[in-house]
Amino acid sequence: MATAPTLRAPTYPLERVTLGNGLRVILAPDRTVPVVGIAVLYDVGLRSEPIGRTGFAHLFEHLMFQGSANLEKLAHFRYVQSSGGTFNGSTHLDYTNYFEVLPSNALERGLFLEADRMRAPVINEENLANQISVVKEEIRINVLNRPYGGFPWLQLPEVLFDTFPNAHDGYGSFEDLEAATVADAWAFFDQYYAPANAVLCVAGDLDPAETLALVERHFGDIPARPAPQRPDFGEPAPTGQRWHTRTDPLVPNPAVAAAWRVPDPVGDLTSYLPFVVLAEVLSDGDAARLPQRLIQRDRVAIEVGCYLSFLGDPFDVRDPTALLIQAHHPSGSSAATVLSAADAELDRLTADGLGPDELARVKVRIATRLLRDVDPVLGRTLALATFEQQHGRAELLAELPSRIAAVTDDDVVAAAATLVPERRAVVELVPGERA
């Protein structure tokens, strides 16, 4: 057996404080480059949407860019870009984030901009109608009029899960979006956008004492509101295979995706990490097992991938989540044939274990990607904020490479043994008139 590689990550000094209004603040100074990253994560995502308001979390992300207490529409854009910075926001299953990267001399400007919309965004009939139209067009472009647009991230959850929070279409239906009112938006803001429901992370070229003073100046007097009680989204795993076939006139080739429930990525990270490694063993690179078996040897697939969580990032999601295998295949092979070949490869892995140096190679690839992703200040800022919000420990950023290194061959084999047909949900996508 190959010697486990030594995988180390740089450590970043962290300072943590909670303001009087409940806002959690993480400071991560790194004076090597005159750049700062600012990220605000709110503990509200696609799973938080009420019944009848599908797509609302994403819609609200758009509304937060439409002006704020002291800034007219587009002012946020103008102030960041005129400072030489970039900005954006994104909606995830379990959180929504807003972020900027700026020259360090524009730190206070960035803090003011985020504080101003945390204090009071501009939510009115005009902005709501405009952003509903924007989101609907986004759905048309990214899902309805694009081959494989919702495959499988919008289609598999409704097969794997039974409860509305986990199973519904987080992009939203046009009917639900059009029914949203200004009162709904203000209620959503009051409930989820309280300082106590947020994490602010500032990383990069900063002096901690000076930065904390600026944070207090701009965020400290935002009125406190209680953070909402986070629901328990847990539900039992399937006890039998679930299979759903969908037709789509836009797809040139059929495709299939299967999902299996995995351990809690927050409450049981030790049991979850072997599945992260397993996904890489199965599909990371042309030498990985599924490309070799399905594409090179059996020639039943054109493209294949394996990953954790429906949005593809294994470390930004809470329970319940899943491991997915996704394949596009020629019309001459069937979804059942593709999955049969994948099953055979999983059986081989379970029976024979990993090959010489296979685990070491995969661990190094994972660690390299983790380190590469957090080397830029934006990647580091977002990762620190996410680990603090999801796990309560931003320090996990520096610990992950060593925890990945601790995963053994037996751990990976045991994880592979759980990926049996009786536990999976399947979506088969075939060309044809949309149902």
C-alpha cells in the first residue's frame, strides 16, 4: 500500500467577534497583496422558500442589488467598479451570499455598501416587477431553452426527496414568481436578513483593529432582529430504487443521472469525507474508474461525472445531500446499460479495493484543488465565510487537506459499498416531445 501523502494547507490568522446586533464577523488578515475580499452570507437558501414561493430566495438575491437606504439603483455597481473592484452574489441550497473584491484602500467603501443594503434594501413594485422579469428570462435561457438545462440539479431532487424544502424547483415556477408581492418580499427580508442571521467575512490586506472599528461603524447600529429558527430538513432515505423518465426536444443525446443519500456533511464530516474521495476516484480525470469503464472500455457513455451535492460543491451544503453519477450516452445504449456498467465498476471497487497509488494520487488532486481555490482572496473569503456559516468553524479551511489525507482505502471501499441500486434515485433524459 502506498504511503499516505502529507497534505498541508497554509494557515490564516483569524479573529472572530459578534456585534451587539448578532452579526458574526470573521477577519482574516493577509498583507501579501493590497486587495481585500468582503463576503456576507445570510442563512437562507433555496430550501428556506415557503410553499407557493418557489424561486423566491433567488429572486430576493436580485432585489438586494436594486438600491438601498442611501444608494439609488446601480450605485452599488458604480462604486465598486469605479474603485477597481468586482462584485456579485449567488443563491445556494442553504445560504445566499454577496461579495466584493476591492483594492485595500477601498475597504471602507465595500463595508458601507454591504451594511447599507443589510440595513434597508429598496423593495417596491417597480423593482419587484423588473427583477421577476429578469429571473424569468434567466430561467428561459438557463433551463427551458437550453439542452440539459435543468439536468440533473433541478430534476433529481424531486425524485430522491419527498419533502417540499428538499424536492422543489429552487429556480421557481413562473406562476409562483408572478404571484410574489412587495409585502412578501419585506416579510422575507424581515425574517431572514437580520444581522443575527448573517456572517461577515473580511480577508486580505487589512489591519484587524482598524477593520473591526470600521465594521462597528457601519454595521453596529443596524437594528437587531432575532434570527429565525432553522428548520430540520432531514427526511428518511429511499428504501427502494426510484426511477423517472423525462423527455426533452432540445437534447441531442440521452442522459442519465443517479443519486444516493450520503452522511451529514456537517454533523458527521468524518463519515462524509470518504464519499468526497470516492467521487474523485470514480470520475476525476481520464484515468478515473468511470471514464475508463463506461467510455474507454464498454463504450456505453460519451461523458461521465461523479460529484457531491446537486450544485457540485461538497463543502457548501448541509444535510440531506447526495452523491451523483451523471452520464451522457449515445442513443445506441440505454440508461439501464450505463448504470449497469457503473454498478459493475462499483462492485469491482468493493471487491478488489483500490489499486496501488490510486488513493494517494486522488488525495493529492483534491488537496491541490482546495489550495488553488482559496489562493485568490475572493476564494478564501467565500470559503471562510461558508465554513463559519455552515460548520461554525472557519478554521476548517486549513484542516481539510489533513482530514482528506486521513481517509483510508477501507473508508472509500465502505462508501462505495453503499451505492447500490436499492438506495438510488434515477432520472433518465431522452430526446422527444416535452411532456
